[in-house]
Amino acid sequence: MPTFDRRNRRDLDQLVEEYITTNNINRRQFLQRATAAGLSISGASALLAACGGSSTTSGPAKVTSIDVLGVWSGAELDNFNAINTAFTQKTNIKVNVETTRDLPTVLSTRVRGNNPPDASGSPSLVTFHKLASQGKLLQLDKFFDMSYIQQNYAKTWIDQASDHGHLFAVTPTANTKGTIWYSPKQFTANGYTIPKTWNDLIALSDKIASGGKFPWSMGVESGAASGWSAADWVDQIYLAANGPDLSDKWVAHQIPWTDASVKNAFQMFGQIVAGKHYINGAPQSILATNFQPASFLPFDSPPKAYMYYLGDFAAGFIKTQFPSIKPGTDFNFFPFPAINPQFAGAVTGGADMLIAFKDNDGTRQYMQFLSTAEAQEIWVKRGGKTSVNKAVPLSVYPDDVARNSAMQLTQATSFRLSQDDAMPAAMESAFWKATLDFIGDPSKLDSLLSSLESTAMQVYTS
């Protein structure tokens, strides 16, 4: 047996700290390292028990309930709880859901207090990677059937849920923002062709405008959060033009806001905002109109516009406003057109990522269940969400529009959460404001980008 000395004591102190505060080591590894540091088997077992563990290596602790922290409310919470009910019926493990509109603060407080929930929604990609790198999260690929994951999830989705090559999250549902809404009937009646490229999109817009009609509807007013829907334009343009790698560098401020790639994305957005006869009453109408009523214009009778850009959740607004409208016939979307052919099929959007903190049989079964088609079909059938799991059959979606969303996401060549959402909060707010200022006066672009770069220098170094 090794001689027990101060170095052994330091090793044991580090071992205890790592075991209590991370998921990096299991019980067997704890015992091996404790005995290597000079403890007997009985001493190592006693130390493990003092840490809240057990000397047995038979597997994770058994539980009868788990706690999940999330942001859902209303119909979304009902849909999420429908999944939880199915899980309980399958496993006899109850799921207690706590909801909050301030997930980042609540989760951070609980983690700092060493009282995390069993599982939680992920507040942001930045937080996700930070928690994973700190060893706070349960590493899922240790017990998942990764062949199922690799077979049914595109690489872009696995990468999104991974940190340093290991899976730490599940993504049961998502939304795409690569969607431009239109009326198939109106396109057919007017002889309009769905554009495949950005140049096609501008050509179609010019054709509609030259006929005395307004090709676009746009509204970016949404109270304190005004500007996010305009930022979504820049986000999607940037990804389609530059691809995921450069997009990640932009989000991380590894390239400046004054970079030509960022300026080009704003200028392309400006082609729509400042297009001649593109938007009725622009720019004042854009800034004064909320994004939801703006989605109605292409479907009025007669139409007041012919195209509208917003995420696939716009389908709910449209169906509510026009109860008799037929999905796929009266309204649909076409994919955001390709800009750089190398990155065709790149999509921005939102994703519901869930992470786990505690290693017990309930959490393990729950995370595995959420990753399956069986669980995801429950929400998909109820509407409002899309699964990125290829094992979820298209037949379970409520209509053709929802099926199109699913196909776009499952077939995406790359996916990124909207870049503004992935930036620090202060940077996100500055980005939103800058897009509003740009809409009001596109000639201010250089000064706006310089100001954003100054903000970034402060935000990313604080």
C-alpha cells in the first residue's frame, strides 16, 4: 500500500471535490483513485459514503420522482406534460415540473447552491458549454444507445447537443426560421415562381413591385424586444452566405462587427427593407407594425403583400386569424433561398435543448425517453413543434405545412440557433437596436457597425 502523506491528502481532497461537484467520475473510479491515494478498501468505501455515494457499483441510484426546470407555460406546458405523463406511465417515475420565465437566473442560483434540478432546459448555448466544461452535466453518451442517435439525428443536431465530442443534451423539439410565407393560390394566379436563390428572390420582388403591388410585408415592433425579428433576417442571411464556422466566429466575437461579411449581411437585408416599392409605407410602417399582424397581409383578400419572412411558428398566427384557411393550399412557406451554394440548406432557428445534472436511474431513463420518437410524437401530434428526429414519421404531423417544417429541419445541412440569441444579452440588445436604426436609415450602416464593435469590445472582455 502506498505511504499516506500530504500529497495523498491533496489527491483525496481533489477527488472528493471532483466527485461532489461534477459528473466526471463514477463510484468505481472513486474507489480506484481513493485506494491509489493510500486508503484501504474499507476506508475508501467509508469516504465514498460520506460523499453521499455508496461502495456498490451496481448502477445509478433508484428514484421515484425527478425534478425538471423549464420555461414552458400555457399550451406549451400542457404539451410538455403530456410527454411527462407518458414517461410516468412507462416507468412509474413522476416528473415534477417547475417553470420560470427567468431560467438563466434560477438555474444559475441553484447550480451555485449545489442544488440543481435533475434536468433542465438549457438557457443558452454559452451556458450549456460552460456547464459541460465545468463537469456539471450528465454525460449522456456514457449510457445512451449512440447508434440510435447517429442513425436518427443529423450530424448538425448531434454537434449542437455536444461539447468536446461528448453528448450532453437532448433536443426533442425545434423550430426553423428558414421560412418565407406565401399564398400558393396567389403565386399560381399571378404566374410567380418560387425563388431558389437570393438573386431569384430579388428578381421576383422587382417583378411584383413593377406591377404596382407590394412584394413584402414586414413588422418589427414588439415592445421592449423590438428588433429581434429584423435581427433574424440578418442571422439567416449571414448563415446562408458564410456557413456555420464563420457564423460561430461572429457569435464569439472572433471577427469584428465591421468585418465585410457582417456588413454584407446587413446590406442584403437592406435590399428588402429599402427596395423600391417593396413594402407599403416603409420604413415607418415596418417600425410601427408588430410582427404578428404583419404576417396576415399576404392572406388578406385581396392580398396586401405577397411574401413574409418569419419562423415556422407564424403558421399558428395565420391559422388563428383565418380559421378557414387550408394549409398547403391557401398558405405555405418556401425555404429561405440559397445565397452561397456551398451552404445551401443551412437553417437558423430555435431548439428546446434539455440537460441533466443528477445521475440517477430516473434522470437516465427520462433523458433517453426524450430522445426517442415515441416521446417526440406526442408534442408533434398536438401541433406547434417540430421534431428533428428522422424516426418520427411525417404522417403524425397535423398538416402539410408542419410536414414541410420537419423535412427542412431533419434535412438541414447545418443548423444554428439564431445568432443574436446565442450572443451575450447586452450584445443581443445592441444588435436589435442597430437593426431598427438600420431600417430607419440604411446609410448609417458603417457607424452602426462601428458602434456594435465598440459594444462587443466591452461585452466580451467584461
